[in-house]
Amino acid sequence: MEKVKCLWIKTKPIIIILLSILVTFAMNMNMDKNTAIRYSFTGNSIFWVIFFVLTYWLLNKIAKIENRRLKACSILLAILLATFEVIGSSIDTYLNLSGIVESQITLMKSILKECGYIILLYAVIANIFVKIEEKEFLKGNHKWFTNNKRTFFWVWGLILVAWVPYFLNYYPGVITPDSMQQMCQGLGIYDLTNHHPVFHTFFISIAMNIGKLLGNYNLGVAIYSIVQMMVVSAIFSFTIYYMAKREVDSRFRILTLLFCAFYPINGLYSITMWKDIPFATVMLIFTIMMTEIAIHQESFMKSKRNIILLIISMILAILFRNNGLYVVILTIPCLFVLARQHYKKLIVVTCIVLATYMIWKGPVFSLFHIKPGSSKEALSIPLQQFARITKIHGDTLTEEEKWRIYKYLPTDNLAEVYTPKISDPVKNNFSNEAFAEDKIGLVKLYAKLALKYPRATIESFLCNNYGYWYPEAIHWVVGREVFETTQEKEATLQLKDTPIVDLPNLEKFDSLLDRRDLPLNSMLYSIGFTFWIVLMMVMYAIYRKQYNLIIIYVPLAILWLTTIASPVFGEFRYIYSMFTCLPILIGIHFREKE
């Protein structure tokens, strides 16, 4: 053993140099030619010398770590993230896996890139875990933003004031096609359907009908925007108040305040008429409830007020988004595992939540003649698979297979309408009648084609969701205007942008959302990168054996899984909850007292 240790000490510098060279070459190979030229990161660049030196320093630092559990957790997470990076790069570039398996050369390059990323990510993750564990950043003794009512109202006011410019500049608010549909349903112009949750449409209808009484629908939109701004900012302020109550480091609370107030997406989303915004704030409350159960289970379960808040957050999560049902239903078993000694109370909670949902979807829907949403909304994965296989392997499909595909997607140009990243063009041709007649047939067809064309099936799946796990994926994030409709019925609302004050500097600031070419700035709005941070926090909890904290991440994990089957490869609003909950997900590890 001593000989091995001596050999390691003698050869360590050489091994670290070789690993640093491997990482440097792997990172250079991963950079496409145009990007390299644009940032002067070609092979003949001083950047790679600096990168090599920094990599050597980082690897030399982690070589001193002797904690085996820390090493194991870091390497496992590094392997997962490196795999995301390599696969995501191929999908993002080619919309298939040809960047990995096209030839032996591409396969070898991919293996080299995978190894390089694993080494680099392992070094970064291990160092972050060590820093969090040391808690050197908690040595300050600041007492800003404490847990009192006065501070709550001050923080609430600060956030609200920071968002007012968005309201003035983009008055009356941001309206998209989805918003327009809900407004028309709320005003009785269109029939009510649950494609967009009726519960949210109900609140829109209140604001719009007030605007109707005042003779201006723009005022209705403005009223909705103002109320949403006040509610969301209040919940953000409560989050900071809660973090102070649980002794999260005050400097982290200040960072949270800056994030809530000045993260441009928060300001723009506060005046956007989408169901995703109230749902994201409800998810934040739900996550706080999970946090309380994780760290103060006994006191939480003894409090009737806490139990009521838990029930309300669960019900609202279900009512504000259709996939909220999956989030709540799949979180409940985890609660029974964590708080099994309180199973009687959890049974009561479960019964109340499920009874409310059944009453809502049953008698209430029947009373107001609300139509359910189309089944196609949950079928993006198989429908995209059918379209991709038709486009790529149409000549090898049997007549029976073609007949079955066209049975569910009756169109002559299925291959032409197929868009790898978005399923809407394909879903628009879906036959609800055929699916209602033979649901099992669609499942069997999916399984049969998946076995026959595994690569096309996998590529179809990855193309339709890689934005949720690959940091470099780019997709639009926000709207900034009132949607100009061409529909005659919608046009009667006469909605239009009428800024109260023109604020060009604000527009320059929030235009950073579109500058995904700027280093570091791009990652601030990256779904995949934020998902990586969440995974890191989960792995840190596992490393510290704080298994009770994992329940905090469960609702967001389930929500993330539902986005994998969503219509768009990386729609920010679908997973906005992950961003609103991020301060809690990270801050729970920044407490001054465990």
C-alpha cells in the first residue's frame, strides 16, 4: 500500500498534466468552427493555454481530497451531466445522433469529449461540494431582511417598485395567442374548454368583465396585470421572509431579493397573462411546505394552519395547470414515506385534495358545460415518432403500418409538416375520434415501430425535449406585446399596446434575454443549466446523507418529467416553477444552523 502511495505522489503531476491536456483537447473539439472563430478560440489561441493552466490548478486541488463518498457522488453526477452535454450537442447541431454514432471517428471523438467533460465536471462539482460543506460563506454576522412583518412589507414594496416600469412600458400587459383564447372563453366568445385550465380562465374573466363595464378591455388586461404583480411579488417577499425564519445566510437572502426584483423574466412574466405564472408561485408555496415537512416535520404536522396551507397549495397546483395533478398525486406517496408516523393526517389531506379535484372535474364541469382538453396534448411523444419514421423510413413501412399511422394522423403531408423540436404541426392533424375508438392500438403501434426503428424513435424523443436538460439549447423566453389577432371575434376586443411611459433603457436591459451569444449571460436564462444546478443540490443532499431533504425536490422533478412529453423542446414558461423555487432549493443548504 505504501509503495502505491509513493508511486501516486511521484506520478501525480504527470497524470494531472495529461488529464488537463485531455480536457483541453476535448473542450476544443466540442467548439464548432464558427463559434471558435467568433470568439478567437481557435486552436492557435492563448485562451487554451489559460484554460489548460486553470484545469491543472483545479485538478491538482481535488487530487488532495480523500473523502471517498464525496468523490463517488461527484463522479456519478459528472458522468450524468457529461452525457447530457455530448448527446445534447449532437441533437442541437444535427437534430439526430450522427454527431456521435455516424462513424468510428465520430464515436471516438464523442468518447474523448465525454471523458474530458467527466474529468472537468468532476473537478468543479467536488470543489463546490467542499465549499458548501465548509460553509465559509456563513461566517458573516449580518442581520438584514429578518423575519418580521415590517421587513416583509418593505421587501414586497421593493420588488413591486422594480416591476412597475415593466407595467408602464408594456401597458396593459403581455398578451399571446393562448392568452387571447382564454380571454375569449372567459367573455363567452368561445366555448369553455379545459385545454387551458378553466380555473385560471375564471380569474381572467373577472378582470376582463370589469374592463367591459368600464368600456375598455385594455383596462381589463391592466387590472389583471396589476393583481398578478401584487400577488407574485407578495409570494416572493414571503419566500425571503421564510428564508430569514429558517436562518438562511443573509447574503443569500439579499441575492434572492436581487433575483426576484431584477431578473428581467420575473418583471416581464408578472404582467404576462399565462397560467404558468400563478402556477409557478403556487409551486413555490408548495415547495416551502415540503421544506417545512423535511426540516420541521413534527411542528408542521401539529399545526392546523400548516396542514390547511398544504392542502390549498396542492389544490391550486392542480387547478392552475393540468399537469399539476401529476405533480401532486406523485408527491403524496413520498410524503407518506417521509412522514409515515403521521399517516392519518396525510390520509385526510389526500382525501380532501382528491375529493376537491373530483368535484371540480365532475359536477362543476357539467354545470358549466366545460369541454375537456384534447387527448392529443398528452401524445407528443408517439405522434412525433410516427411523423419522424414516416419522413425517414417511409419507403420501408408496410402498408398496414402506414394505414395505422394515417388512421391517427389523417393527412397526406405528414412527413412535410414534421418539425423535430415542436409537435404542434403534427398534433394539429390528430384524429380524436380514431384515438377514442382504439387507444390500445396507438400504444401497440408505438411499441412496434419503436422496436423496428429504435434510433429514429430515440432521436424523435430527444429532439422534442433536449432543451430541458441541455444548457446550450436556445428558445424564445418571453413576449413583449399584445398579440395582434386576425380572427374577427378576437379583434372585437380591440386590444393594443398603449405604453404609459416609453422606457428605452428598460428595453435595452430586458433585451439581454435575447442575447444568448453573450458568455455567462446566456446561462442565466438556460433551462438546462438551471436543471443542472438542481441536480447538483440533490446530489449534495445525497452526499451529506440528508435524505429527508430530497422531498423538497420531488414536486419540481415530477414537473420536469412532464415537460419531457411537452409539445416544445424547451419552453421556458412550462418550467418557470424551477426558477421561482430555485432560491429555496439552493438556500436550504445555506442555513446557519442545521
